[in-house]
Amino acid sequence: MRLAKYLAHAGVASRRASEDLIREGRVTVDGTPVTSPATDVSGTERIEVDGTALEPEDRVVYMLNKPKGVVSTAQDTHDRPTVVSLIGSSKRLYPVGRLDADTTGLILLTNDGELANRLTHPRYEVPKTYVAKTSGGPVKERLLRQLRDGIELDDGRTAPASVRQLGPDELELTIHEGRKRQVRRMLEAIGHPVVELKRVQLGDLRLRHLKEGDHRRLTPAEVERLWKNQRP
């Protein structure tokens, strides 16, 4: 197994962050500093990060119904509540992707860096479904078609989205990208800015009846389905 992947599996950080740790010379294997993330290890070596030996943790995945005003980071420099603080686990968890502070709903937290990387990497196109309440009155059919065809944003055209009208001012959108504030920018581009936004599904994992601020650990079967949800 490559060293970066091993660190991610051990719960040190995501795959990409683990690669950075290695390149910075902060990782040793049997006492020797290693700077190549592609270095192969078997797991029987003594692997240390910043002088601390690793003991791989059991991998866990939690689903959280994120409230408004909570940030999707492990720590916050402005002392705002974080998604990690709501879980209260002794394990080193980090969020899978991000929801902005004003967006509520489903976010996953895990110490499995490999799973986190695969769920967020654009290559795998994991679908994400949101329910948006909008301003500007009922959304006309021609604007819904624009969302389905792709919207031109300042960072390029979006991929086609699945869109369903739930009410005069409420839409359900499914996207396969992860651009910053993408759903908000798409709806603003068609003249219907978001009033409230909630993520209700990731892959085939739905939020269902989990109350805002509550969390639960995913079952092994649910975690397995997350792996299968990804496109090759």
C-alpha cells in the first residue's frame, strides 16, 4: 500500500493532506524520513508523523444533519461551532466535502481518508441532492430546462443537473460536481436566489428523519453502498 493511502486509512488526514505531510518531511518509516507519497509500505513498519507512532483506528463514518451557522471544518479560527464538535468522538474525524455555513442537511464525517477522497474527487461524480427554497416567484419551465442543460457560471459551464419542482418556490436539484456554492450560484444565475438550502442525499444515502443537529454512525452496509455509488 502506498504511504499516503496508509496514512489516510489510519485516520491521519485525507489522502491529499497526507501527501502534503509526507512531502514536508514530517513522516518517517522505521526511523527514516520519507518524502515520496508513493512509497510502498506493508503496515508492519514503524510509521511516525511528527514523531508520534501511528496505530490505525477502526474506520467509522457518521451522518450529521448540519444546522445553519455550523461550519464544515474540524476547527474554526473564529470560534464558531464545527461539524466535528457536534459529533463528540474521540477519533480524529474530518468532514467529507463541505456545506457552507448557511446550508443545512446531510454531511458525512469520517476517519477514512480513502473513502473521503473518493466521495469528493470529481472523477467519481457522486450525486448530491439538495432542496432549495427560492425567491422571485414560480420558476418557469424554460429556466428549469437551463438548469437541466447546464448554466454558464464565472468558473465555466455546469454539468447538466436533475431538477424537480416541489412547489412554486421549492426545487429539488441533483448535481454531480462540487464547486463552491454551486447550487446557490446556479439559481442566482436564473434569477431565483436561494432563501434556504438543504442537502438531503449523497449517493443513495438519504437524510430521512434525522433531526437537525443529530448524528448517527453508518452501518457497514451503508458504507459499502457509498463505495458502490461511485462511477468508475
